[in-house]
Amino acid sequence: NKNVGILAMEIYFPPTCIQQEILEAHDGASKGKYTIGLGQDCMGFCTEVEDVISMSLTAVTSLLEKYNVDPKQIGRLEVGSETVLDKSKSIKTFLMQIFEGCGNTDIEGVDSSNACYGGTAALFNCVNWVESSSWDGRYGLVVCTDSAVYAAGPARPTGGAAAIAMLIGPDAPIAFESKLRGSHMAHAYDFYKPNLASEYPVVDGKLSQTCYLMALDSCYKTFCHKYEKLEGKKFSILDAEYFVFHSPYNKLVQKSFARLLFNDSLRNASSIDEAAKEKLAPFSSLTGDESYQSRDLEKASQQVAKPFYDAKVQPTTLIPKQVGNMYTASLYAAFASLIHNKHKTLDGQRVILFSYGSGLTSTMFSLRLREGQHPFSLSNIASVMNVADKLKSRHEFSPEKFVETMHLMEHRYGAKDIVTSKDCSLLAPGTYYLLEVDSMYRRSYAKK
Ligand code: ACO
């Protein structure tokens, strides 16, 4: 099979959001902390009528409809999520409601989970299936769905929520360069969810930032090494048109990209001119640990990276800045932003993605883009996702109403005998929503 990859995409995020500038003032944070310090504009969240299951039902049905894909044509369905609503029953099985109705129960795959990485694991599983001898000629379908909520405190503004569905098959406009891949996996307690009674993670913020950057360095080293063995020349950031990062918040993405340039400078790669060499040379003797703590290095490398960042990263940041960290969907929402902004000029371009999930698991991998044939073309993917209209038609909550929603959701998490308000007036037509959780914890949904 040639050019196996992503044929089609759909994104769904809740229509309810809060402006970071307003949340910042309400939380008593210093002015600019969330907007400039974290680099975030707005944050989406689920109200009591939405959850990771309803969002994924919405994304999958919308994808099948808009690309005119017969549900019988799906042979594998994989879900990535770190939002636990049931410790045994997978989110995938809820999505089977869509396929059972059409008589298709012959669908492999279950859920994958490790923090924000589960979606990437699901994606690799589907791509590998299509490339394998057990492939039966049908499509794979990957769903990343999460609701990222944090306890009140410094991490709360880094929440978000979304579901993304991706159709996988051969001859894709978004094809994997499967040989170009570097992973880094290790044991860390940077962000985890040991309290099964709460939706909130336990998070060591500073450690999670360092773990993220260490994983990035390690993946980039492996990636560059593999590239050099294959292509017979050094990789530098000039060898890809765009870089897409898992985006807990935008400031970390800025730091990450600068870190790649620092790596290029240590390897004396072609992206580093004389001026850059001079600026970064003083840091070449730092130990790894020292380099993660050095504010001067951070400043110097971000300065060198700035023009490259504007060209190679900025077009990928729209949805993560507007919706927040969507955990497993975060990286793919950043990639969706790139398609939204640049679909007219992506033909032939290489795009590098970096996926990170705390705990920790991470991979850097490469995609090669082509315009493709309708309906599986970059321009059609951009028009189906309709990102601009979805962002524009959201409803802004006041901080008081946001906090009240978080309180209600805390009580609802893991509870039974719940009947929701069924108020779906803010939801767009076609959106699934939660009706009730009965005395046996069984969840039921309806479509608006
Ligand atoms: N104006 C401009 N910038 C400001 C202001 C201000 N008024 N106030 C603070 N800042 C800057 C800080 O200098 C800092 O930037 P820097 O990192 O470049 O120095 C930034 O804003 C954040 O301020 P901190 O004091 O570092 O923030 P705090 O420690 O309170 O919280 C954190 C930030 C740790 C990211 C927290 O939100 C968190 O724990 N989030 C969840 C964990 C997370 O997302 N980790 C990332 C990888 S793991 C994952 O994906 C879940």
C-alpha cells in the first residue's frame, strides 16, 4: 500500500468557552499571565450536556456524512483518550451505536490511553493495520477525544476540550513517512490521575515542562539520526516546511521550537548561520540539566528561532490558542489549524509532528502532504472542518458561570441517577448530548 495516511478529518469542540483575559482577572493573576505568559487566548469546556462520548459521536457522524463514507466501509476504529468515564467499557463501544445500526459489527480496535499520547497510539495502530497483511481493504477510523479540566489554581487556565476524527487509508493526501520516526518513553510522575474519584490530574507543573522538553530533545536526536542514515545528510529545521507540537499552552510550543534550533546549533546543522552560531555558542557546554534551567539560553534560542517560528509554527497554533489543551486531540487540532490556514500551499510539503503524553510517552514523526482527490483533498478537509465559523459561533461564559459549571461537573463525575437539563440550545444541529446516567450508571445520548 502506498501513501497510507489521513484521508479525511473532522473536528468538534464545545460551543462554550471563556476568554483567558477575563479568567485571568477573575483569578487575581497578574495581567498578561494567561494571555502572554501562557500564550492562550480562550478556553473551551464541556457543560453538563457534553462529555468525551458525546463529542466523539458528533465528530464521527459528521465525518461519515460530510465525506459521504458508508459506515460499512469502516474496518477498524481506534479511540485515544485520557478522560475516564468507565474503567472497563471503552469509548469505542459507545461509537459502535453508529455502526450497528447499519449492520456493521465487524470492526477491530479499542481505546488507547496514556495522557495526551493515546491519539497517536491509535493513529499508528490504524496506519499499521492498513499497511499489514491483516488489512481487509476497508478504512481505519481514529478518534481523539478529551475534556481537560484542572482543579482551581495555576493549571486551570490550561484546560480545553475537543474531539477529532480521522479517516485512514491508502493514497492519502496526508501520508506517513513511516521510516522517519523517533520515540522516547520513560517513567515519570509529572502528570497523572491516581485519584479515581476525581477527573482532575495530579500535576507537577515545572517537572512536566522539563519532561516535555527532555522528551522532545530525545525524539529529535533519534529522528535526526534516522534521517541521516536514510538520506545521507544532516537534518535541520529547514528540511520541513512546518512543525506541529502537542500544545498544553502556546508558550511551551514557542520554547519547544526554540529548543530544536538549539539542537541544530549543537549538531552544527544547516539552519544555523554565523549570527545564530555566535548567539548560541556560549551555551554549547551546558549539561542537559543546566540547559533546561538556563533562562539566558531560553531567551537567546527564542530570539534566533523567531523568524522560523513565525513561518513554520505560527500557522499551527490557532485552535490550541483558542480552545486550549485538548489532551489527545491537541496535536491534531494544531495540525488541523495548519490545514485551515495553509491548505492552498501544502502540496508536496513535509510536516513534522511531536506527540507527548505525560508519564511519559512521546514520538516525533513525519508526514508528506499532497492536494489529493475530492472528497479526500486538503481543500475539502479545510472546508469540512470549517474552523473559522466554529470558532466564531461560540458562546462566552462569565467566570462565575464557568466556575459554577466546573463545580457541577465535579459532583457529576462518577455519579449515577443524573438527569441533565437537556438544554441543548447552545449546541449546533447534529450535535450529540447527554440525556441521563441511570441507576446502573448507564449513559444515554440524543442528537440535536
Ligand atoms: N505577564 C506576562 N507573562 C507572565 C506574567 C505576566 N503578568 N505573569 C507570569 N508570566 C509568565 C511567566 O514568566 C511564565 O513564563 P516563562 O515560563 O517563560 O517564565 C509563564 O507566564 C507562566 O507563569 P508561571 O509562574 O511559570 O506559571 P505557574 O507555575 O503558575 O503555572 C503551569 C504554569 C506550570 C504551566 C501550570 O499552568 C500547569 O501546571 N499546567 C498544567 C501542566 C502542563 O500543561 N504541562 C505541560 C506538559 S504536560 C501536559 O501536556 C499536560
